[in-house]
Amino acid sequence: KNEVEQSPQNLTAQEGEFITINCSYSVGISALHWLQQHPGGGIVSLFMLSSGKKKHGRLIATINIQEKHSSLHITASHPRDSAVYICAVRSETSGSRLTFGEGTQLTVNP
Amino acid sequence: DTAVSQTPKYLVTQMGNDKSIKCEQNLGHDTMYWYKQDSKKFLKIMFSYNNKELIINETVPNRFSPKSPDKAHLNLHINSLELGDSAVYFCASSQATSGYNEQFFGPGTRLTVL
């Protein structure tokens, strides 16, 4: 069992819908990252958080340390949001090593 | 300006060959990484260097040898390539090895071994 589990694996939505992607992890962490991988392959860091909530444009990331759970929300989704969203954690004992979830493939249809 | 760059973007080669992938970052970061993304899109750490010193070395065949001539460069050399080495390899960098440090990724190198 992977230390980082994401759900769902695949998600299809209609433009404008509110989207939630979940990430659960089984180790104590110092930070959690949300990454976006575009269809062209490039990886972009969206958020890095260790507590609470962060917002950037239409994207919101939350984390509950006690429950070992994080969510990524996209409001007013758009076809350009179609990508793979990857959760990654840095454990308390791993230094800079990131452990990745398997990713969530999001497709937003017009 | 490109923050983390990798060359080449695509690499197609025959089994048994030796090849290198280069990575450079102009962010002034101390730490650089190599990740492998398999056909199922799963990312896994391979190596990490901090100020030219190896700090993470996952269970990677010793055919893979990272080389860091300076802290802005981390190259990956692969000997005796095998079919299973086909993957996308990502380089990344961050300011430091611990704490709250964002990682910046290169565009990836798609390696295909025939």
C-alpha cells in the first residue's frame, strides 16, 4: 500500500463544476505538495502547505494534519484545468524526499 | 527565463547503449533531484544532491550514476540501457534539503529504449 493515496483516479466534469480531489497519507509529514502535470508533460507546483488552507485564483488546498488528509478544490472548472493532479508528501524523517500519490486525471469538458 | 532545464527532451536509443541526461537550474538552489515517472505516471525519487553531495540514493540500479559538477547542475548517466529504463525522467531543485521548500521541476526527458 502506497504511503500516499489519491481519489478519485479519474474524474470527468462539465465546465463550471466544482471539483474536489482527495489525498490521504499514512506518515507524519512536514509538508504536503499539490502538483499539476499538463498533457504536454510539464510539472508545476500548485501549493505547498503544512496546515490550514491556501487559495490561488480558482484553486483551494486544505489540509487536516490530525486526519492525515488534504483536498484540492477547483471552483468554476474550465477545460484548461484538464491535467493530472498529484499529491506528494515530505515525511518528518525523510528530509527533502517527496513521496507521490498516483495522480488524479481530471478532464473538464466544455 | 527557464528555471530548471533538461536536455534532451526526447531520447530514443538501443538496448545496451550508454546515455546521459543533463539538468541545469538557474534559481540558485542548493538541492537538486532526479525523479522517474513510469508508464503509469507514477513519480518516484531516484537521487538527490545538496551542494554537490549525494544525500538521497533510492534503490536504483548502479547502472544509473548521477554527477554534480557544481550545485547548478545534476546530470544523470545511464549505462547498459534496458527496456525497463523507458520512462520520463524529471529533474527538480529546491532551496534546501529540509523544511518548507517548494520544488521546481524541469520539463522532463522522455527516454525510449528499443
